[in-house]
Amino acid sequence: MPVSDIAPDDSWDAGDMGCGELVLHLRGKLLAMEGKVLKLVARDLGAPADIPAYCRMTGHQLLHVDPAASSYWIRARTKSK
């Protein structure tokens, strides 16, 4: 999906926050955004591996990655009824 087709509902610049702290904050943000899209900017060196892995393990959908801008578009999973 081209990034121009993805309109984020919210954005968060996590800067160079490390993986542990980043994942804790990201979890809270995504839980509050059920079915919506978050644009995340994360410049930690581990983010290119950590963010996709986190999405796979938690069921959130990684829609797009822009390595040059350290940006990730993530659709928050919907809760099972």
C-alpha cells in the first residue's frame, strides 16, 4: 500500500527511546486506538527489527515502513469479542 494512501489517525515521535520503554508506550497507545492507524517515528538502532517483530507477536498490522524517515505506519488490532 503506498504511504500516500495511508492517513494516520495519530502520530508519535518516540525519538531514540530504547526498545523496552518504546514497546511499553507503544502498547498503551495501540490499545487505545483499536482499528486505527498510528504513524510512529522511532530512531533507536533496534527499531527496524523490533517494531515488525512486535507487530507480528501482538497482531497489529504493520502497513508501511519508511527507513529513510525512521517511520512506521501501524494499524492497531481490533479486540476479539
